[in-house]
Amino acid sequence: MEVWAPQIALLERALLARAPQEAGGYRLGMYVESIGGYDWFPFLAGDAKRRRMLSGRHSVYDFFRLYPFEPPAVPVVGFYQVRYVKSLPPYHEMLDNQEGQEAPAFGIHVPFAVRIPNLALKQSAPKF
């Protein structure tokens, strides 16, 4: 992880700068052309109750934490769509208004990738 420290610091600043005050985490979406939609990370396989973080530790959350900052573990270098998650349980994605419309998303470049166990990539490359 030390080799990626400068890139992680840039990602942290960018994600925190755009995060709503109530956000406690984030998810990253990779567009998959073959399904015409997004695969979202972090990835939890099947009935898994926890996942391995970039640091090597385990997490029970289905999102990357903002505080303390958890760098994303994604399978491909590229642009990802960002969605923030509320800081309090049940940890729903942030909504734009009370009618339940999704908050506007934005793209961010992740300059590193890791192997994600049990993930079958669908011949895609991230695009936003």
C-alpha cells in the first residue's frame, strides 16, 4: 500500500471534498457494457459476511469508509462512478431529496487495481 500512498492521498482529498456532511462511506461503480449497467464495489461474494480491505484487514461493511479513510479495492485501473453512503445504519446510499431521487454521481479516476477474489469480470473497462 505504501507504493500507492500519493495516489491514495489524492483520492482521499477528492472524495472528502465532494462528500455530503452526512456521508460515512462510498461505493464505486464500474460500467459494464455487456450488461448495460454498473458493477459496484466493494464486492462481497455470495453470502459473504465480510470482505478483505486493501490494507489486508477485513470489513463487514458493503462500502468503503470515509472516516477513517479506506482506500478502494477495485479490479481495473480507470474511471468509476461515486455514490456516497450515509454514516448511520442502515447505511443507505445518499438521496438527493425526500422523494427518493438518487443524488447526482460523479466520476473519479482510480490509478491502481488489485485482484478481487471470486469476481468474474465481464469483459469491461471502466468508463463513466
